[in-house]
Amino acid sequence: MQQKEVLTTGEVAKLCHVAPRTVSKWFDTGKLRGYRIPGSRDRRIPRRQLLSFMRAYGIPTEGLQDDRSRVLIVDPAPPEGLTEAMNASQRYEVKTATNGFEAGLTARQFHPHAIVLDASEDPQEAAIICRNIKSDESLRDVEVIAVGAPASVGSNTFDHRLSKPYSLSELVRLIDAIVSD
């Protein structure tokens, strides 16, 4: 079962073992990031923001179904062993896609925290994939890492860039920085 990506203040209060008013104060003071429902005073907290907040303040995260970071790798030929190594670490859940169509479908179902997008072969196509993903309201917060994209392409499109070849440790550091942000 896919966990909820956006939580109410009441749901956050139960997970953190505090009163809903405390969650509202965290939100109002900017400690816990989220958004208000238009035309309402109701607050909503994205799961990713809650997880980051709980880690920063030492609140146990076992109430969340799965605190692994979800990563989608879009590459017709991902580096050998990359997916297996990341899945084996138990810190990440990794899915792969080989083209833009598959990337869009997988992103909608998987709701990744980060997308690693190979832009070395066709940077223009990678920029289109990124724009399509970002145009989906439910995926707007997903961070896209363009691998091997020339600086001249998609300068305002991609969230992060990584040069090719890259090491697993470089990728892990970048994903960890994205997820904990």
C-alpha cells in the first residue's frame, strides 16, 4: 500500500505524539514546512517535509510506514550495480525507467523523492521529461538530478547536475542532501 504523501495536522500530531495545536505552532513559526489549503485555514504537511523535521528534532520515525528515500533512475543503461547497491542499503527504494513515457508512469505511481535522469545522450529530451514531470501537481516537489547534461541545456529546468562518470558515493551524498532538505 502506498503511504500518504500529504498529511493533516491531526495526522502529524498522532505521529509525533503531540497535540494538533503544537503542530500548528510548528507550522506557523516555520519549523515545519507545508502549505495551507486555498480558501481555508487548514494546513497540509508533505510527508517528505515531516520526515526531515522529525529527523532534525530527534522524533522517532517508526510511525511512518517506510522512511526509505524513493529514487527513480531514468536511464536506458544505468551504471552496472547501481540499482542493486542502492536497494541493498535499506536506505533507498529504487525503481528504474528506460524512457520518458515509462518515467512519467513510474513517477506517478512511485512518487519518488528524487529522479536521476541521464541527460548525456539527448539533453533536450531530458529537459522535456523534466518539464513534464514538474508540470504534474503531485510531482512538483520531486528533485531532478540531470546526469551528464551540458550547462547550456535546461539551465532553469533541472534541480541538480552531476557529471559523468559519477561514483555511487557522489550520488548518495546528493540524494541524502535532497531528502534531508
